[in-house]
Amino acid sequence: LGDFLAGAFGPLAFLWLILGYHQQQEELQQNTDALNLQAKELRESVEQQKRMADLADEQLNAMKENQKVVEEREELKLFPKFQLHDLKPSVNTDDRYEYGILAVNTGARSQITKAKLSESSVIKIAEELGQISQGYTRRLSFSLEKLEVFFKHRVELDISGISESGRPYIQSFELVQKEDGGLYIAKSDMRLD
């Protein structure tokens, strides 16, 4: 009877073993697919996190640049701002124009250390160099050679000093001589040393 049952149920047990093997193979394939899907999602998540980090870096850099611009604007408030007046010659000789330009400080108080003309190093300041508060003036005296009508002097006037914050500065003016000897300001800018 035992041999009969072993012979009858042997192929059934073998079939059961084959079906179990196939079922296990299908489950392994499903697990492999699930792991591959998780790996793909993880890669996409890493890419998205990287894009978010890059965007955060860009935002941080933009904020730093904005902060730098704001700080520079605030710092410029601590610097003087000169406006030039009386740009006509005060004395007109045969070969020279004499000027007595007024430099009016419309900005913060400052220590003027030097006023220089590109044409020559000779520039006289009527008052002593030193502190100049807002609304105060310094007379800058210099002379320029008379040129033929079709030639124009282009000279740089640099006013150097130290701001209230202790930073050195140079405010430059490009002055152009007109036919009547008067000057006009072609360009003006402030540089921090």
C-alpha cells in the first residue's frame, strides 16, 4: 500500500515542487521589478534634490548680490558728493584762463586730502584742506592755456579724501572747455580706493 501511495502521489509532489519553483520565480521577478522601480524613483528624487539645491544656491547668491548693492548704497551715503559751480573763468588774460571753481559738498562730511588737475599738479584751494561738512564749499583755483577755437581742453579734476567711515575715495570730474573759456562737466563719478 505504501509503494502504491508513493507511486501515486510522487508525480503530484513533483508537480507541486515545480509549481512552487515557478511561483517563487514570479515573486522574485516582482521583487526585482519593485527594487528597480525604487532605484529609479530614488535616482529621480536625487536629481530633483540636486535641482532644488542648485536653485537654493542661485537664490542665496542673488540675495548676497542684493545685500552687497544695499550695503554699497548705504556706504555711499557716508561719502561726500561734490557739485561744481562758477565754471566760467574769473580772469581772462591773453594766453590763459584763470578759474575759481566752487566745490559744494551735498553729501556727508569728509576730510579732503587732495585736489588734482590732470593738466598740471598745480591747483590751489582757497581754504585749507580738511573737514568739509554738508553744504560747505571749497574754492579750487587753477588756470588753463587758451587754445584755438576748434581745440577743446579736456581735463580731469580729482577730489580725493577720506569718508566718515574711514574709506578713501576719489570723485572725478571730466571738464571740457567751451569756446568762451567756460567749462562744463562731461562726466562725474565716485571711486572707492
